[in-house]
Amino acid sequence: MKPIVAIVGRPNVGKSTFFNRVTKTKDAIVDNFPGVTRDRHFGDVFWNDKEFTLIDTGGFTDSNNDDFAIQIRFQVLCAIEDADVIIILFDGKNGVSPFDANIVDLLRGAKKPVLFVVNKIDGLEQEKNIYDFYDLGIEKLYPISSEHGYGVPDFLDDLISILPEFISDYSDDMIRLAVVGRPNVGKSSLINKILGEKRLLVSSIPGTTRDSVDSVGVMDGKSYLFIDTAGIRRKGRVSQKIEKFSIIKALRSLDRCDVALIVIDAQEGITDQDITIAGYAFERKCGCIFILNKWDLVDKEEHSVKSYYEDLRMNAKFFSFAPAITISALTGRRVDKISKLVEEVYAQYKARIGTGKLNRLLERAVQRNEPSLHNGRRIKFYYATQASTKPPTFVCFVNYPDAVHFSYKRYLMNRIRDEFGLEKTPVRIFFRGRKSMSASAVKKRKKK
């Protein structure tokens, strides 16, 4: 696996800003108040032909009065245990804190390489601010500015020089699963059950997960990349700026996933917000599986599986092709069945149909049910081809592309689903004019 580097430090020292600069992304949420980062956050870094995984963590405190503080400390300790190298970040602007000494003492027992970095040093003239940190018994300090980049390249040069060798265990064809849903429906609990460890912070307080977190897990002997996301609330209920960023990140997770696991609280029933979230996934054309969680808490005499499925299909008609399953992330009931559904959906999601088969189907479909006339003229379908996969995307060349009615488009889509076994994946069809046909397509049509 890739070498792992963990960033630790007290709250608001700039860990997430440092993470964003080094990973060259904006993956870690940054705001000017403590406690923004709660879960561990993973990102890939490439520096001078070396690759490693960087973990951003929540602010470390010694408080035992706050449930979140206790869980954040647990997550930091997990990151330290996972890491090959540890970066401790200090605040060069506000100086030494008692918490800094506590963290340094903790890391001395880790028996792993530790690099001590003083952040918020914007230039050479401010490097005098690092001297007080030598009182912590540190031999070497790195003055940097995460915000402006001062000192970061030299630090990364030293960092990669002590990293262990990278052994790739990440498959390019690993299926990416985004776990989405309303707050407190059991998304993190589901991933923890699959991973078999408490890798994600779990709490009964809605909104616990703010960042999107990537974790590699195994189901039925096959590896998957899980993207845990912040709970998506209704827009009117998003009052804090930080939660607005979380929603954006959740939507971006849908953009980069293959299959979305939409987790629904079966005890509460299917809500309008569940359907709204499903709509987000539908717009992004990813594969989808509805996960009806907490099924162990549902009164089976009042609500049957069939009634839930019917309610779901009625409210989410646009996702009629998406399979659904009832589970309990708490007890593990039927969680092992998810992998089979994922494999079925993904196989269809990446399916490619031969051009000959596709055009023979198109010919039969048009003969069986011709499209309506356009200004008294017949709409002619010349040729069809599959443009891409993930999801299967088809292009039909016609004489009047803008005149094809949406109902006829739906008819063709259903015929493709039925003929080629694509009943569990989104399918896209586009219509183009004859002039946009490629030369090879024109030749094939003339041969016919």
C-alpha cells in the first residue's frame, strides 16, 4: 500500500489548509473556527515522483467533557496508529500551547518518525516565532505557511526522503461507492460494519460527518472504494456556512462515484428529502441502490417490505430501475447482500453494446412503433452507436433530432434496457442530425 502520513495538532492550527495545499485540492473543509474537521480525511500526494496518502485529522484536545472531543481524539489516535510518518503542526502565530506539549509527549511513545512543523510563518522575517517551540524538546522545526506556501517545498523534500517504499495495492477498476443520505440515517455505521472497524466517526447527533471520507473496504473478497459523505439537508435548513460546504462535497462525491448507496431510515419512512437526494444522484447519472436501513426497528405488522418498495417506486418514479434492499447496519442483517447488488449494477453501468446489435434493435423498434410525424414529415433514424459507458450512453442520428418526442425517447430507452439487460442502470440517449455522422457511420449505412 501507499505510505501513510498523518497530520495532527490542536484545533485551528491550519491542518486542513496544509492538507489542501499539499494535495493540491480543496478536499478538506477550511473555516476560521476550531473543530471544523471531525473525521480523518484521506488524500493522495505526488511529490518528486513519490506517492503517499495524507490524512487530515480533527483538532486534538484533552477535554473529556465533550462527546465530539473524545471521539475526535480517538480518530487522531487511529490516524497515528495507521501512519508511517506523523506531522505535528504548531501555530506559529499564537505561540506554544499546553496542548502542544501533551501531543508531543503522546507522539514520543508512537515509535514512528515525527516531523515538527510550525505553521503560519509567512516569510524569513517571521521565523523568529519558531524559537519558543524548541522548549518542547524538539531538535528540528520546519517553518512553513500553509496558506502562502512558504517553506512547504523544502519540507516535502525532507518528508519523502524518509517514506517507506510504495507498493501499489490499489486497483484501477475498483468500484467507487458514494454513501449518501439525510443526516443520521446510518451512513457511517454502514461503512463501519462493512469495514469491520470504527474508521468513521459515528454519533447520534445529526451532521456528525462533514467531510467526504474515502475508505477502501472488502466485501465478499473484493475491494471497493467507499466515499462517506455529509448528510444532505434541505437548502432552507442549511444555516451554517460550513454545512453548505458539506453539501457541495456530498454532491461532488456523486460526481466521482460509480454507484450511489442512498441510505434511508426505514423507521422514519421515505421522506421528501430522501427523494430529493435520489434526484441529485439521478441528475449525475450514477448507478444507484436504495438502502433501507434500521429495518430491525420497523414494526413489520404495520409496514411490509412490499409496501416500502411500492412507496419508494411511487415517489421516485425517475429511479424505477434502481434496486432496493432492507438492512440493519447495527446488527449486520443483510449487509452481506449489498455486494451482489453492487456488482450487478456496476456490470450494467459499464456495459458496452456492439454497434451491429444496437442498430438491429433500433430497426426493429422503429418498425414496431414509428415516431410521430414532424410537420407532416416522417422522422427517419439512420444509425445508432454507443458513445460511452458509465452510464451506457447512445447516440441516434436522425433527420429531425429536435423533433423526437420525450415519450419516444423513453420508449427507445426501455427497448434497450429490455434487449440488453440494462434494467438496473441509468441509460442516456442523445439525438443528432445526419450531418454530424462520422464518415465510417455513413459508409456502414450505405452498405446496408
